[in-house]
Amino acid sequence: MPEQVVRFTTARGRSVAWGSAGSGPPLVIGGWWCSHLEVDWRNPLARRFFEMLAGRFTLVRYDRPGTGMSDRSGMPITSLDDELATLGAVVDAAGGRVSLLGASSGCCVAAVYAAAHPDRVDRLVLYGSYARGADIADPAARASVLSVVSSHWGVGSRLLADLFIPTGTTAERDEFVRFQRESATPEGAAASLAAVYDFDVRDHLGAITAPTLVVHRRADRAIPFALGRDVASRVPGAGFVALEGVDHLPWRGDAQSVANTVLTFCDDGQPVVARPVEVAGLSDRELEVLRLVAGGLSDQEIATRLVLSVHTVHRHVANIRQKLGLPSRTAAAAHAVRAGLI
């Protein structure tokens, strides 16, 4: 298995730790609000995910100044300009053109970098993404989380563990709590999280020219699924892949599906079968029903075709309308046509 080598570079006068593993063209993962190169590498689930990517790429990761193994003498960087300077320094250190995998708040940084530096980015994958941090939760919920994190990092880190790894065992959540507290100080964690909520990159997404794939788990507890679909709709020509699962961290749950999706898209330009953004939230069965609705079939005819009860078909149609925010069956049929389903 590939081993990680940690090196250091400098961005705006601060030391930045970056690690590489594997061989091949560089794939840079950037911008986690809370990270630690060594602690992450010791996590069996995280390391297995990294090793899957490093099997075909030189996987590059880094800690933002103020976190992990990078310069901890000051507060974590929080401005988008500083984030971009840090990512730029790591890309320069990695050398040549790179593919970027932005995850969570790192998606904002990776997307803006790709828009500003098309000559440096071959492909862009955005996992668990959002365009505007204010959309992650309502103002009261955001204020509550920030208050807990800043006033009691122990309780705050456990609250975030519940959001990021809802399927984790007690031992796994305890480990994630320790990881967060090793990665950043209480003040630094609160400042970094506030920056996550402050990011707004909507005006940059339309300028991305690199081939882009947006990947999101349907029941992500930390970043709502609809926000990922919104990002895909704003990036010209972007594909969208909806995966099952509730965990926000890509190495938890069905990590193999996340890794396979990234590898297939980034490796030699192979295409990924992605649903149109307009219907990305539908299940396979709902998609099948919607195609038949768009084809003019009644509920009874669809039931006969799919060997279902009429009641089941009616429920599917109702769920489709609710998920897509459509007022009628006719609107659903028109939506399907616009999405290219028939």
C-alpha cells in the first residue's frame, strides 16, 4: 500500500503541511475546515479511501494554516483569498496540471480556484458541496452551532460528530471528537466554521470551464442534498451523481462508490453515467415511473407495465411531484421532457 510523505511549503508567510501518496497524475484534495494529515492517515476508514485514490493517482492533501500539521501559531485562515493562496501554493508544489477533489467547504475553494486558473485544472470533482454557506441551515441553527463550538469545544465537537458521522458507533464518534480537538483549538474551530457559513461562490461557478462532476449523498446530514444539485445546475456542463447514504465524510458508508465515481471521472477522461440535475433526487423506480408519466401512460397503465398496484404508482407520482416541487402530473411530464428523459 502507498505510504504518505509529508512536506512543507509556504503561503502568505505561513507554513503549509501537505502530504502525497501513490503515483501518477496529481489529484489534490483541498480545503477541509478541520484536518490533520497524520491523524487522518491513521484512521483505518480514511486511509482505505485515500489508498483507493492513490492506487491510480498521486494523492495530495494539505492542512490549512492554523490547523493540523500546518503553522499553528495563529488563527486558522478564514478568508477565501487566503484559502485560494494556500491551495495555489500546494498545487505549485505538486507541479504541473492537477485534478481537484473539493469536499464539503473545500468545494468552494476548489471551485473558485478552477474558475480562476483553468490552465492548472484538468478535472474538478465536488463532493458534498454547496454554493452559499447561509443555505446550509437557518440562521438560528447556525448561530446555535457556532455558540456551542466557541463556548464549549468538547460539547461542540460531539455535536459536529453527530452531524458528520450519524451512523458511527459510540467509539467512532469518540474518536472523531478527539480528532477534531487535535486538529484545531476551540477558537480556531469556531472561526473556521463561521467561514464555512460565510462562503458564497455562486458568482464564480458559471466561469468554470474544466470538466466537472458533482457528487452528493441523498441523505447527507451536514450539507443538504438540494445544495449539491444547485451547485451542479450552476456549473456549465457539470454532471451530477446521487449516491445513497447519510454520512458526510466520503470515507464512511459506501466509500467504495465515492472512490469509484471519482476515479472513473478523473482517470483518462472516462465518462460517468450521471442523471440530469433536474431529476437527480429521484430513486431508480421514481425515475422509471416519471418516464412513463411523460410518455402519457395513466397510473393503471403504469401499474400494469411495472407489475405494481395502482396505489403504489399513485404514491410514486406524489413523491416525484413533492421532490421536484411540481404542482401537477402535467408539470411533471413537462419537466421530464426538459430533462431529456424521453
